[in-house]
Amino acid sequence: MKKNMSDYRPATRAVRAGQVRSSENEHSEPIYTTSSFVFESSAQAAARFSLEEEGNIYSRFTNPTVRVFEERLAALEGAESCVGTGSGMAAMLATCMAGLKAGDHVVSSRSIFGANQSLLKGLMGNFGVQTTFVNLVDLDAWRDAIQANTKMVFFETPTNPLMEIGDIAAISDIAHSANPDIKVVVDNCFCTPILQQPLSLGADVVLHSATKFIDGQGRCVGGAVVGDQEFVGEKIVSFMRTAGPSMSPFNAWVFAKGLETLPLRMNQACDNTMKIAEALANVPQVERIYYPGLESHGQYDLARSQQSRGGAVVSFEIKGGKEAAWKLIDQTDLLSITANLGDTRTTITHPYTTTHARWTDEDKAAAGITTGLVRIAVGLEDPLDVFDDLNFA
Ligand SMILES: Cc1ncc(COP(=O)(O)O)c(C=O)c1O
């Protein structure tokens, strides 16, 4: 019996959704490396350009390999529509450009990826869009910040690097009760749809940096906007056609293949991270651990209610500040000193002097990003080897 893709379970959707076999009957998806597509006649070209007839025109608009990735990710997020973009930042830019205009207002969590903060504060500010930044976990602050001209609410959960949890259902409810037209936008990069589906909790739009877990092997830069047909399928698509920060077919192929193994990789990475977090809890030099999979996490119950596992990133504070943190990082041999995450290879970073280096000392202090903080994005090596490599003797 033929079923709809939405009738299948996530692991099946991850492998099967979006594939359309060509006349060659290939088993694995081909990569359509073509800039444009050929028409059978002038009349067909005219019909395609006027959008009377559906079909490919030019790869800035649509491309069959990109479509496979988009449909597969939409199936996993439980969404009507998905648009692949050239990077995670291009996904954020597309969302802002498609959803906002001069005079509009945004309420955003303060704890967001640095470039997203610069985009909202700087770039969007230059175009007359104002943003109020609030404490992610303070629901009254979200309520108080919403204005008559608020059009978008934005946050990521869990946050980087302190693993704070934003209550997706509560923040969506606050925004939609104030004005049903406000778009609640959630960056789901850290959890991926395997652990958390923000749309099912009330959000309107999900953003991804496919660069991270979706690729899963640190090869390509890409992103995606996921949501309903009206906003994503029309407004985002229209912005992409005009402005062009599109995903390349090769990258789309890597990401589509990445989605096939995402459930396996995420679950293994979560198992590994949990083991490392539990081991860190017994290390005298470690003052505090930030991992939502541990019961000691201040928002453990909320995390459990909206994400199925703790995720693959753990941060901890080591006694002795920057000197101790740098020493620990520099003594590692196996771990990669790099700020990327979501790779098969475990990465280690010092947020204070890398990802958050441009923040003022006051902002870092207010956010809890201390000089002794170390972030590990756990990969697929044996977790015992990863822990041993930290050399805590
Ligand atoms: C949470 C989060 N959102 C968005 C981005 C931006 O993604 P990209 O680097 O693919 O543009 C990143 C990148 O590190 C990220 O960590």
C-alpha cells in the first residue's frame, strides 16, 4: 500500500523523503550541476517565466538536487515548505528580508549566535528595523518587550555555549497572544529535527545552519528556512530569486546524504556527550557543567519536555580562569581546536576569546561567559578517548 511520506517514522523520512528518480533509475540521488534548464519551445519558456507552468528555469530559483534536500528536511521538521540557502546566516538574512520592513520591531534573545546579533543590531538597524534583546529564560521580559509594531521574535535553544533552554511553547504563546501575525523564528541548529521540532511546539519558522550536524562531517557551508507555504514557500522563495543567496547543488547533495544518517549520528553523539558530561561531574578542577541532559541542569525538566535528548555540546567552567582553560585546550592531542561543531570529530573551543571575543567584558559577565569556560562539541570518536584527551590528571 502506498503511504504518504508523513505517515512514515522520522528515520524512514530521513532516508527516503524528497527523492525523485530520473529516467536513469539511479538508486542514489544524482547531482544536477547545471546553472540553467532547457525549454522545449519559446511558449514553454514564456509559461515558465510567467510562473503559469511549474518547472526549473535557473538554479538560483530551483534545482532538483537542492529540492531533494529541501523536501527531506521539511519532512523531518513536519513542515509544508523548506528553502535551502548558501549558509546559516543566509537563512537568517532571508527570513529578516522577507518578513520585515523599515519601522518594524524584533524581539530577540540576547543569547544568540554572534553574527545573528550583528545582523539584527547592525544590518537590520541600518534599514530601520529595531531589535530589543531580552533574557531568553525571562518570560516576563519577552511579554514586556513586544510592541504594536513587533513582527518577529527570535531565539535559539539550547544556546551556545551555556546551553540555556528557551521555552518554545511559552514564548510562541506570548508572541501569538499579543499578535497572531508575529513570526516566531527558532534557530534549531543545536538540536536538529531529530531531537526537537519547534513547529510542533508553536513556532512559525525554523532556521538551520546545515554546516553543523546536517552535514555532520565539516565539509560544506549551507542553511535552510523551514515553515509554511505562505511565508517560506512564497515570501522566502521570492526573496531568494531576487537576491540569490542560494545553496549549491553539490552542497545540497552532501546535506541530503547527511540527513539520511542524521538520526544515527545525533543519537550516538548524544550518548557520547552524556558519558563525557557525567565524567566531567567527577573532575575536581571542573567548577560547573552546562549540559541539558544532566539532571543538575537548572532547566532539566523544560529541556526534557521539548527536546528528546541533551544534544552533542557540553560546556564547563574550569578553575583557574583563562590560563587553566587555554592550558587544558592546548594540551589536547586528539581534539580539534576549532569553533565549528556538529562534526564526527570532537572540537574544543574557548568561547571568551573566540566565538564571543567581540562581546564587551560586561556583556560576557552578564551572560555568564567566563574566562574559565570551555566548550566541547562532541563527535563520534570513542567518548573514553575524548575524555582521556582532556588530561585532567
Ligand atoms: C546556532 C547557530 N546559528 C547560525 C549559525 C550560522 O551558520 P553558518 O555558519 O552556516 O552561516 C551558526 C554558526 O556557527 C550557529 O552556531
